[in-house]
Amino acid sequence: DRWHNDVDGVAVDSRDRVYMITRGDPRVIVYESDGSFVASWGEDIFSPRTHGITVGPDDSVYTVDDGDHTVRRFTPEGKQIMMIGTPGVASDTGYDIKKGLGSITHGGPPFNRPTNVAVAPNGELYVCDGYGNARVHRFTSEGELIQSWGEPGTGPGQFNLPHGIWVAGSGQVLVADRENDRIQFLSPDGEF
């Protein structure tokens, strides 16, 4: 029996394998579509604040860990091939964990407790940086920062916990702006 303690993300690859990321006993667990166990990996990598998982078109597995301020890319077998962010180092946004979201005074660079990642049709990566920041960051497929946008607030292009993200086939970026109870639609370069 496998325990799936606090699953906070699920993704599916091109072979219909299911990838789950968990917080309790943080790791990635992989199953065939019929439910048979394939593997688990990452037990020695993740903090207890894993937050998201995405499988790219090439079956690369991307994980987001808000506890260590990183986005990582893995092979389907669990070999890490890229990391964006510095483990344990949060960017300056004014955020104070004891005071919560209201303490964010300005948008900052990557990352301060990121929440999710999306892969655009052209391979670029978009990362919601939500719990300690109020931004979306756009990266090349190799992890080089292209641009960041967003500030704390309720107006167009402002965020109060950007939490989920998806890129449509057209390139339009959809951001779940959780505490503002809305989804914002943005161009690939962040225009509302």
C-alpha cells in the first residue's frame, strides 16, 4: 500500500502516466493509468511545502516548492535537470510570514513562495509567485528570466495570491488570482 499524504498536485504525461506530488512525506509518486505503481522519487529534495506539478510536452516534470522557493525540472524517471531559484532564499517583497499576504509591499524577483508553473506552447515557462510575492515570472525553456509582472492589489494585472496558472494554445496566460476571487487573462508578455 502507498500513502498519498497531502497530495497537492497531479499531472499526466503523454503515456497517460499519473504523477502526484505530496507534502506529507514530500515526493513524486508515479502510476500507470491502470493504477499500478511505477516509482516514487524526490524524497530527499522537497520541503513539506511542495505546491504544484506540471508535465511539459516533452514529458519533463516540473515541480514547485513554496517552502524552498524553487521550480525544478526532472526527467520522467526523477533525474533533476534544471532548477530555478535558490533553495531557502526568498526574494525581497516586504513579506512577513507572521503577518501574511497583507505584508507584501511590492512585487519582487523570483521567488518568494511560488505556487505553480505552466509550460507555453513555445516551451517558455510561466510561474505564479504567490504566497510571498504578487507576481508572474516568465522564463525561457532553459530557465532564464525574460520578465516579471504584477504588484499587490485588486486592479487589472495586480494580484492577491496568484495561485494557479495555465497557458492556452494561443499563448494567452490565465492566472487564478485566489484571494481576489478571479481569473485574469493576460497576453504572453503580461498585458491585461
